[in-house]
Amino acid sequence: MGTIDTIDLSPISETLFIPLVARATETARENPIFLDEKSAEILRTLHLEDKITDGGSISTLGILSRTKIIDDEVKRILSQNANATIINLGAGLDTRISRVDNGLLKWYDLDLPDVIRFRSRFFSENERFQFIPQSVLNTTWTDQIHPYENSKIVIIAEGLLMYFMEQDVLQLLTHLATQYPGAHMFFDVVHSYFIHKKISSTFLWGIDQAKEMERLHPSVELIQYWSAGNLLKDRQPMILRLLNILPATKNRSQILHIRFKQ
């Protein structure tokens, strides 16, 4: 595969390079917490000299943590529901399908048309793996989801919801709860302290405590959550470990597992 230009991506879509580089770099470590050869393969083809590819050490730790946790949770669900349907919202250059595919699941990648065009350079559709070039907030995309009969629905929104206003998050949750009662959803959130504070990107929505999700929408049941301050502690600088006594630091990002009530 030759080198590939990235000029056809909008500036907001270019944030997809940050997690790609984080996963590829982790794979090259001596003792990585996961292996992602697909990200390393993609990275070798790209011209990224003029792109932002590093969101900082705190962002990188968050990306690695959420990748590992969501990988493990999806694999756990697939071990009990081999023909699950996975809906990957804001897919970017996510490579999870290459790490968890069991040959039976059905997988949908959804993102903006320019991202899906770019993504299609590295992934090919087939009867189990399909692209949806549409905004997450244009909820007609659910018309293109065709799960197997009695298939468990798993929705992933990794590195996505913090870029939406709260009313947009609520609208999306309402639609998902209506369309997929009983579905499981995995996503990450930032602490409200970081709203409108430009870090690598500007965040528009956040929560202080994971339990707030149940107050945000009556159909949401919180199953489990993981706080960034408790994850990959051995890689956190000492000052950050000390600051983890503060809720805003410990919960600077959280990975949530929710279920939509039936």
C-alpha cells in the first residue's frame, strides 16, 4: 500500500488521527496492554507531518484505557452472544473490528461522509461489516441497521459524545432507547470541569458522576463505570496520581457501560 494523502478530511474529522497514533504507538511498546497491528499498518501509509497526532499524555492514557476496557467488554459479550450486532458511532479510524471479530457478529461503522470515504481506503464492506456515511444526530441512520434475529445490540460511542451539546446527547439517547430497548452501550465522558476548555479539542458536554446518566434519561440503567484516575496508574506522573484525590482529576474521563431499559 502506498502513502495516502489526508487533504480531503475536514479539520474536525482530523481528530481521528490522535487515537490512531496512540494505539499504534502502544502496539510498538515492549509490553503493550493490547496489540493493534491494523492501526500500525494504517499509520505507515499516512502523511501526518502537518496534523495534530498527540493530544498529550493525559489524553493518551485515556485513549489506551478506553480501548482496552471496551475491547474486553465487547469480547465478553461476544463470548455469550456470538451473533451480536455492533453499532460503532463516530467510527473514525477505529480498528476494533480487527481485534474482536469472531466471524459471526454483524458490525456497522457510522461517521460523517468524508470520514467514511477515508475509512474505506483501509476497510472493505461485506455482508457482516457495513458503513453508514451519516451524522450520528441524523437519526434516520437507524433505518440502515438490520440485526440478526434475536441478536444482542451493542452500541459504541468512543471519543464522541463530549463533542455534542447536552440536548444533542439527550436526543440521541432518546432515539437509541426507543429503537433498541435492552441494548448495551459503551462510551466515554469527560468531567464537567473540562467543558469549553480547549485542550486538544473543545468539549461541549460532560458529567461529574457516572450516576448522573440515569437522571439524564429515564431509560438509562448504569451497569458499570471506570474512572481514569484508577486506570494505568503505573504510567501516570506522580503529580497526577496525587491530584487523583480531587474528583475532577480522578473523573477527568470515565468509561461507562449502560443499558437501555425494556
